[in-house]
Amino acid sequence: MAEVILRQVRKSFGRVETIHGVDLTIRDREFVVFVGPSGCGKSTLLRLIAGLEDITSGALEIGGEDVTDKTPKERGIAMVFQSYALYPHMTVYENMAFGLQLSKTGREEIERKVRDAAATLELTDLLDRLPKQLSGGQRQRVAIGRAIVRNPKVFLFDEPLSNLDASLRVQMRIEIAKLHERMSATMVYVTHDQVEAMTLADKIVVLSAGRVEQVGAPLDLYHRPQNLFVAGFIGSPQMNFIKSEVVEVAQEGALIALPGGGTVRAAVDGSGLRPGDAVTLGVRPEHLALAGEDDMATVGGEIEVVEELGESHFLHVRLADKTLITVRSAGDAAHAVDGRVRIALHGGDCHVFTADGQAAPRLMSHA
């Protein structure tokens, strides 16, 4: 396998630049996920690595070799697309062997590679079937097998699970994670689904409008987002945001005003903040709770929607300043629509974002 390095990579279509100077290192055998909303440039960036689009400026290295101007065939990559793109008249075996046959690989080597890949993907009993006789998950495994037999330096996945139903997506997500562990392969994976990103990645690259917003391990992005965009994109449901201002700055954190007159001491480095500064207070739904008698930092509001999930529930609560926040709690909801509740905030779980959307560094570390 191989390391992938992008140096100031840019892509323009005519006068419109869509990828803006991306610098990124993907280590050998690392599983990296590009994630972001539709139109953020994640698939374009993957296609630049694959050689399916020309790099306008910058450089790309794979395995220590500059491949900026090389064809896809010369880059040592294999790509798995959203569409399975299987030949309907060929069996599973023939689909997996076809690329090797085109490259004039010997019959015995083709047999060995296809059988090995089929065993890895649990397709051995399906080799004589046609694609129409397979489930969606099995077809996607065949597409992955077709990539495996080529023994590439790097595997590229472009939203491979988006055509599957919810239960199959979970199953295939587990299978792809197991495949990476077994093969110790360098994998680059594109998805708009941040749950896929969190569960699969060694490292996540969050993209927005063709720019890298943050790169890091999944839990680093969850606990320490660097800006409002990453904070809102990573986590489901997304983080709650409350427009506010700084009341006081001290060594132990920044005192932030709450709707309705209260305050909360957010455990962030307030050295870049001043009293009166406009800020956005961020707190995740799972870090909120109904207030008890001893809770000091609380906000009150009216429940507008209750969502019951069985193992947990969501309360959507309208605060005094008209902000709608989401509270996630275990078990069944004890409150109904139109009921009034008080919500407790804990400073160690709060994030503070400055007027330009950047996060104040947090003082408390998380495992």
C-alpha cells in the first residue's frame, strides 16, 4: 500500500475554482474519510486523486511518486463507485476477472486472485451467479472484489453505500471496516453521511465549498471542533447554537449569558475574549438534561415537538429568545408538547464560537 500526499491542489472548471489549495497527507494503511454536504468538493477531490479529473495546479504523490500527470491506470489505484457498474451478462467470477483479463494476466493467477478475493468477501458460493440474482449488498461486495483483485496501492470509495437501504448500509459499513483491518490497506472514502465517517475513519477530512475545514480523528472533531461549520456537521442531531455574549472572562473559563437571564461558565480559554463580545454558545443535544434543583445554569422553554425513538427521545424546545434547541435523553419522554421545561447546561460540555465562527480552545480534555 502507499502514502498519498496532496500539495496545494487546486481544480478549476473554466474560471470557477472548486478546490482551493488543499494540503493533505494520507498515511500508508490509513482509512481516511472525506465528508461534507452536497457540493462541497469531496467527490471532485477523490476524482483528482484517481486521475479522473486533471489537477489545475499543485501536486499529487502516491507511494513517493509524483503522479500529478499520470493516467489513472499508472497511479496504482482502484475505485469503487456509488453505482455497482457490474456487467449484467457476466457471472460474479467473470465480473471480478474481467479487468485482469484485459491486462493479459495469466489464467492461473486470475483464478488465484479471484478466489482469494471471493473468500475475503464471502462470495465463494456466489461466483457462478449473475448480478440480477444478487442482493444490493452482494453486488457492492462484487464491485469491491473487482477492485481487490487488482492489488492496488490505494482503494478509493465514492459513496459506495448510498444506494443501499438502511439495514444494508449498517451491514456493509461493518464489512468495509473488517476488510480494511484484514487488508491493512490505504483507503480513501467519500460520504455525505457523518455517521459513516465517524464509525469508519481513522481520520476525517471535513470539506466545505472546496476547502478543508478540519482534519482529525473522529472523536477529536466531535469534542474539539475548530469552527461553527465542523461543530454543526459532526454529530447527530447537530449541535445546538445559541446567540449570546460574554459576561466575564476568568482563568477557569468564560461566563456566557443565557436566554432568560441566567449564565453558564463555559470551560474554554477566554484569553481571546472580552466582556461584551458577541459569541455563539454551542452544546450538543446529548449533553443537555432536564434541570434539577441543584442545577445553576439553566434555560427555560416550551416543548414544540417530542420524538420518541424507544431507547431515547428528543425534545425540541423553544427558548425565550426564540432559539429552538434539541435535548436528547434516554428512555421515554415524561413531557408532552406545549409543556414548559427547564434545561440544565454544564460548562464542561459547552463550546464558544467567536463572531467569525472560530472556536475558543476548550480547557477540559475528553477521552
